[in-house]
Amino acid sequence: MTPPQDVTKLQSEMRAAVRQHWKAFLIEGILLMILGLAAIIVSPPLASLAVTIFLGWMFLISGIAGLALTFWARQMPGFWWSLISAALAVAAGIILLAQPVQGTLTLTIVVGAYFLAEGVATIMYALEHRRELSERWSWMLFAGILDILIAAMIITGLPGSAEWAIGLLVGIHLLCGGASLIGTALAARQS
């Protein structure tokens, strides 16, 4: 257990840090909103394909790095589990890169699950820290509710939503996340 005075000090330091760096939150929020608008306006199917290819490369690179590390530290416990995990990442990366259009359906399901989990976590964080965040907690609560609504749109629209959902919904998520950061920055500037 953390003593109450340590929690109060941490809360005070957190508020001071947000106030001190409000411009960084504002810049990040604006950048996220620009990226979100680009994903929504330019072409959701193109953005979906780009996300699929990006994730394919991420899986492939992390899997190769995992294989190298696993063989380098093969004397460590859990060698076989690490090897299987790294091999699965490599396989997922190769599949996504070889068939990105087909991979969007699976990724759409994963993105739906992610938005659901992210929404619940954001709502819980906002409710848990509403005292420290004062007025800013409502922005986080709004973002969490919106994430859950996005998850419902993805899941109920399958399989047709796979073509456009990832690009459009990631764009919406970036837009809302940017708005919540801008709201947090402006509220911190005024306090």
C-alpha cells in the first residue's frame, strides 16, 4: 500500500507535469487529428490496406528479432515457448504481407476487440482518476464510450465492414484521441 501522502504528492506532481507540458499534449492532439482526418477523407480502403501491411511488417520484424534473441539466449528457461511465439509472429507477418486484402477481415475482428478493450480501459481509467484529472476526466470518459461504439460498428458490420472498417475506424479513433488530448491540454493551460 502506498501511504496517502505519497499518493497526494504523486497526484500533485502529475497535475503539475500536465500543466507544464500542455503544449506537448496540444501538439500531439493536433497531429493525431490530422492523421485521423487523412485516414477518413483520403480513402478508408487504402488506409485499411496500409494498416494491414504495416502490421505485417511489425509482426515480421518482431518475430525475426524474437527468433534471434531466443537462439542467442537458448539456455534460458522457456526456450520452446519463446521459439513458438517468435515463429508465430514471423508467420503472421508473412501471411499479412502476402495476402493483405484477405488479412483485413481478421484484422477487422482484432481491431473490433481492441476498440472494445480500449474503451473499457479508458472508461475505467477516467472514473478511477476523476479527482486527479478534475474536468479532464470527462474527455477520457467520452473517448472510452466512443471506442465501445466503434467496436459495435465493426463487429455488427462483418464481413462487409472489413473493406473499409480498419482505415475509417482507426481514423475516427485518432481523431477522437487527438480531440481528447487537445481538450486536456487546453484545460491544463487554464488551470
